[in-house]
Amino acid sequence: MSVSHIEHIGIAVNSLEEAIPYYEKVLGLKCYAIEEVADQKVKTAFFKVGDTKIELLESTDPEGPIGKFIEKKGQGIHHLAFAVDNVNESLKEAEANGVRLIDQTSRKGAEGLNIGFLHPKSTLGVLTEFCSEK
Ligand code: ZN
């Protein structure tokens, strides 16, 4: 496994409209992209903090993963995404180490990245994502 850095931190919010001003006005970050990921039933907003991004996630469907997360736990940190060379190889490696996968193979996430999730029951409670450009 070669993790180069934390690619992004995913944060579930009730509303991008309400959350973006906090990140811009209070923290002085700049929202550089807003993108809907229909597959995951979310609208995302991105900020850069050094090499790491903040990914705000607003649910577009109460039955979607973020809708359910917020209903159960409220707003807050949803997942941690590590940048790796190759998502598929990293998923296989994690599985070989006994980790339960949510995604058996990579799929397309926001910003055209390949992504894949590990199950939080296997990762000490942290929903973990791998991201790679290839
Ligand atoms: Zn993510």
C-alpha cells in the first residue's frame, strides 16, 4: 500500500448554502468547485487546504448514504480519503489483510477520480476511501 497523503476529508452537512459561508468567511478558504454526484445522491463542494481537500456533502435524497448518515448521527465528519497510486490494487491489498470492502472495484467519484470504500466495521470506525487518478 502506498498512501501519499490525505486526499480529502468528507463532511456531511445539511445544506451547502449554509455550510460554504463558514468555510469561506470564518476559515478563509475558497470553494473552487460544486459538483453533483448522482451515483452517491450528493452535491459536493470542495475547498483546498494544502494538498488536502475538504469535501462538503449535502444529500440530494433522504434515502441516500449521506441522508441516512445525517438522520442517524447529524452533521459532521463522514469519511477520510487517502490518495493512493491505484485504487483497485489498494482495495485488493486491504482485502488480503482481512478488511471488509464496500466497493470490490473502483468507481467514479467527484472530480473524475477513481474511488473505493472500505467498511468502517473493519477500519476502527472510520469510513475510509481510497482515491487515485488512474
Ligand atoms: Zn470522498
